[in-house]
Amino acid sequence: MSESPKLRPPSRDTIAALVRIVGEEHAITDEADMAPYLTEWRDRYRGKAALVLKPGSTEEVAAILACANAARIAIVPQGGNTGLVGGQIPFESGHEVVVSLERMTHVRDIDLASNTMTVEAGLVLAVAQQVADSAGRLFPLSLASEGSAQIGGVLATNAGGMAVLAYGSARDLALGLEVVMADGRVWHGLRSLRKDNTGYDLKDLFIGSEGTLGIITAAVLRLFPKSVERVTCIAGIKELERAPAFFARVYERAGPMLTAFEILPRLGVEFVLKHGSRTRDPLSTPYPWYLLFEFSSPRESDEPRTIAEGLLGEGIEADEIADAAIAGSLTQTQELWRLRELMSEMQKHEGGSIKHDVSVPVARVPEFIVRANQLVELMIPGARPVPFGHLGDGNIHYNVSQPPGMDKAVFLANWEALNAAVHEIVLDLGGSISAEHGIGRMKRDLLPHAKDAVALELMHKIKASFDPNGILNPGKLL
Ligand code: FAD
């Protein structure tokens, strides 16, 4: 990245001032101790930093930003460091300061009448789910990274995950935010109102802004009734083209009871069976594709199971699915979901994997996969596509594993070229080059090509007005 001329490396005095704000025990200056904050789990991005700061309160975050803004120091906000586009990792200059929210984990309020909870940004998503559960409610955001991802991180990336179909993405689950602005002022937007038509929705600007407009320090999150009935189904399909019709049938019948609808390719299932533990082949005969879907209800009732049984019968009769099973126990439910949850991680054992996080209209998912597979075979003969993901919202993780035996580095050298070619297909089908992971560093240079010119100009103006000195996560997103 060429650094903005407005930004400067921090002087010794500035570093000392920043350390004083959080206290020495919450500041890391030693290079080796900083390492976990400077690399991401896939080791795709490695950065350097002048300092890592771990503030314990909104006031400390505000003081850090006021100091950094005055001294023109670049700040990289970081949550659980699970982001997949490199947004949370500093660049290689060593001039940036990482601000980790990990100490800000308080649950400030639970309001059962409003069905909300107010939590600090560093609370881990899985802990937030447990807090809601203990209060007799459901916080439905669910991602494979939920054991590490933090509330601030999932809001900053507008994370999606498994339950978007029924509950929406992170944006739909937040009613209010507290955000520290680039100059250190605090926007007190912790409102729990469902209705508030008082002008521009600032909350929605910060959600999905990937740490470039402000640092989220707390949020009011929506809670839902807990699901007491949960029916998980798996169906084998022979022809991918039939999947959207079956989805339409299921959605029409189950409506809001349908809480997930995922697609898995046989090759990905085989990777999970080979490398993962506590898994089993879901049906007696292998199929090229599987649909994994779930019905939930907050009431004790046979309705979800009756609907599931009826739909599976109808789907087989209409030749949309070839075979199907319903999980008969909690263990079977968990085994089915492990096929999906381990799918990304297990690809690591098969060598290099080139990834895409894209969305297209649901009806065009088969066309997208067929066209992208043909392209891959043309560009890297023998490479193994593993397209999987959230079919119900058109979001496909189009991952491609290397040909067996090929040198990993040689394969990965195709990353940019393959991304560009696959994204061409996505745009041609009216889709998005980033469905849920964001833009970060990885897709920054692709954005001008994929985004409407007017929208992009407005985004630059918003950035300049929120962060005139460009200190917040420079070089990411824009
Ligand atoms: P980080 O990775 O630390 O940061 C992500 C971005 O947010 C960075 O740009 C950072 O600067 C910014 N940021 C972090 N905290 C703040 C804050 N408090 N204020 C302002 N900016 C902040 N994503 C999905 O949407 N759906 C999935 O199903 C999904 N599955 C995943 C599975 C795995 C195994 C992994 C590793 C990741 C997955 N992700 C998924 C990626 C997803 O983006 C992250 O898991 C999560 O949203 C990021 O949270 P985090 O706390 O780790 O943020």
C-alpha cells in the first residue's frame, strides 16, 4: 500500500502516550508478542505494527483515537481476527497501531420486554449466544467462526452465516450502536427502538464498514424466542439444476419455519469424511450434491416434522431430490451439521485452496456453478471445485482445491487470475463479488470494477467526512 501523505509513523512520544492510555499491561510493543495479532489463521496476510493496544473501556478507545488523529497515526481495529479478507491485519510498514477490543466483553443490559441485549464489542459471538440462551432467548447469528469472532467484528463485516434466511445478517440483528469516531468523539447510538425515523440511519453506515468509519464499542442486539423444535434434513440430488425448484417448494410450505438451506458437493463431503472426526456418510448411496436444511419452531409441536416428511416425499415424487433422511437424534443432527461446518477447514488438508465468497440470484446458482467449473478446468486442468454454502440466499463459497500432486505455491499463483475470471461470471449473472466476508484488503482493487460509479463516489465522500485524516484502517475497503 502506498501510505497516505497525511499519515505518519508514530514517534516515541506518541507511542508512550498511547501506552499510558491503556496501561503498560494492556499494550504490546514486543514483536514476538504481537505475532498473533499480525497474522490470520490461513496465513494469507502477515503484517507489522508499531504497537498493539487493548483498551478496557469506551473512554480509552476514545482517548486512543483522539491521540492517533492528532498525530496522524493509522489505526487497525481488530476483533477475533477471523476475518477472511485481511481487513483486521495491518500492512507491512510497521507504522500502524492495532486496537484489539478483546477486553471489552461486558453485557451491559438484557431487556426481555424489548427483546434486546446490550453488549460490548469484544464479546465473543458464541458467548453472546450463551448469554441470550441463559436469559431464555435466542441470538440467531451463527458462523463456523463463532468461538472466536466478536460482536464488533461481525457487525463491522455485516456477517451472515447459517441463519440469514430466517433472521437476516448482522445488520438485521442490531438496533443500536455505540461508536468512537476518528477524532475520538463518541456517538451514543445505543437505542433499542424498532421504529425511529429521524433521518439518515448512521447505524447502517457503520455496520459493514470494516473499521474504516469508526470503532464500534457496544451494540444493542435483537433477541428472539428460542427454538424448541428443530428438524434437520439432508437430501441427495443428482441434478444441480433441480435444487432451486426444491428450495422454492420448501420455502413456500415452511415460510419462516425454514431456518437454513445449504448446499454441499460430494467432493467436499468426502474431504470432511476423510479428515474430520465425528462424521459419517449421510445417505447410503453417494450423490453429487446434498441439500442440508432445517426447520425450527418456538412451540412444542409436530408441525416442523410433519412439514419435513411431506416435503421430502413430494420432492422425491417431483424428481427434484433423489433420496433424503431426517435426523432422528441430537447426535445425528450434530453429525449432519459437522459436514457443513467443517467443509471450509478440511479443505486445508487437500493442499492449496483458492476461495470466492459470491452471491447470485438463487435461481441462477446452478448456472453459476456450471460456468465456473468449466472455467476452472480450462484455466487449471485437474483443479477440484468445492462450491458450497447458503443456497437459500444465493451465497456460494466457490472454493477450488489444487490438483493432487501440484505444487501448492504454483497453484496459488493463479489466485488473482481465477478470482477475476470467476467474478466476471458473477457480475454477468447480476451477483456480488462479496456476499458476506467483505472487501478488506483482498478485494479492494476489485471494488471499482464491480461497484456502480456513483455508489463508489458516495462511499469515498462518506469516508472523507467521517475520517478526514484517513487514520481508520487505511487501504482497506476503499
Ligand atoms: P476481525 O477479523 O478481527 O475483523 C474483521 C473486520 O472488522 C476488520 O476490517 C476489522 O478492522 C473490523 N473490526 C473488527 N472489530 C471492529 C470493531 N469493534 N469496530 C470496527 N471495526 C472492527 N463470515 C460470514 O459472514 N459468514 C460465515 O458463515 C463465516 N464463516 C466463517 C468461518 C470461518 C472458519 C472463519 C475463519 C471465518 C468466517 N467468516 C464468516 C468470516 C467473518 O467475517 C468473521 O468470522 C467475523 O465476521 C469477523 O469477526 P472478528 O471479530 O473475527 O473480526
